[in-house]
Amino acid sequence: MRSLATRLAVLEASAAAEIVFHSEASAADWAESAVQNPKLSGHSPQPSIPPHWEAGIRYACTVSLAFLVVAAEETDNPTRFERFTQQCVANVAGTTYQQKLQPYDLVPAKERPEILARFQRRVHSAAARTLAKLNLEIWKRQSDRLAELRRSSQEPPSSMTTADFGCRQSRETGESPPVQLALERETRLQAFLREHDVSIAAICRAANVHKADMQRWRHGKISQYSTMSQRIEKVLSGITPLASPARKKD
């Protein structure tokens, strides 16, 4: 998340959320409302939501969704993105409560973890519909990409048959046609991403290749005998180790 925090869209959304939150804080007497709700964790099935919590929920939703929209534009791993949405909302909600809301909650220290967890659930519930739409969009994008690769591998170019093209490619370079390479590489890449729970950027760093070169490799536009292909393959085969977990900030 730290790498996303410096993106312009996230900075703009955070600034706008801060203005709204502080405007509400300056116009309200939240200290008085907290006195009236000293047991936010309470024992009632539906405890009331004080005004400062409502403002905090709006703030946390705005900021966390800004992170997720930026991440959604860059992700290639729908499963990893789903996990990231849960972590992102929980982290932003936790920081929001501790830094902005806790001073107004007059509760014993032993009750604070439960109150924090309740606030995180409130934020996640408020953002649930948007989260579902983002996850749906990512999975549709993945499905479309794989379907396009599948169609490309089955459709012959111009008047040549796929077999003719493959034979010519084999005679000239000794390797598979680009569409077949792309499908094979994408399948292995997605399996590696799922198994190791890493991003495309992490693989690029380990292989020492640029993202643009990774995309060319994924689409079968780089020979399997090239240096860049061999670097990527060594990462996927486990010969070259990934960077340490501390570097996986995206």
C-alpha cells in the first residue's frame, strides 16, 4: 500500500476526504456526542452510531476506494486483488479510527480492540457494493484476456492454416508460434502468481526486466531463446528467487 500512497489519484482523494472530515469536525460537538455514547461496544444488538463515526466511515471509504481503484488498474491477479481489498479496507479503517476517532470515544482501554473491530466492519459494509463491482471488473478483464488468447491460438492468420504457420515458425526459429507461446506463458504465469501470491512487478524485479518487456513476453513477442525470456523463465521455475517479502509493497 505504501507504493500506492504516493499516486496522484490517492493523494487527491485523501486530501478531499481530509477537508470533508475536518469541516464536519469543526462544525460539530463530537466530544459531547461521545459522552452520550460511552459504551460504543455496548450490549444492545444494534448500538447507535455517533456522528464522528459516520464521518469516519465516509472518510475511510473514500480513501480505501481510492487505493483500490488505482490497484485495480494495475493488477494482473484477480485472486490477489480480492485479498488486497480486504486488507486495504481493514488497514485504512484501523488507521482512521486510531488517529481520528479514538480521542472522542470515552471507553476503557480493554474495550478498544472490540470497538476498532466494529468500526472496521462498519467501513467494510459501507464499501461492500463498490468492492464487489471492482472485483467483478477484474475477473471480467481476466476472462476476456484468456478468451482472447484462446481465440488467437485457434484462428489461422490470413489464408495460412495454423498448422502451416506453426511449421514455418518451427523451421525458421525452432520454437512455437507467438499465439501458442502466449497461451502457454500466461497459463504458467497465472499459476505462479496464485502459488506464490506475488505481483507481476515482483517477478519483473526478480528477473531484472522492464514491465513493457514482460508484456511482450506474455504476448509471445519475445523469443524463448532471448536473454529476457530466460530470465523470466528462471524466476517461474524457481531457479532465480523472488525478492524478500519486505520489498513487495505493491
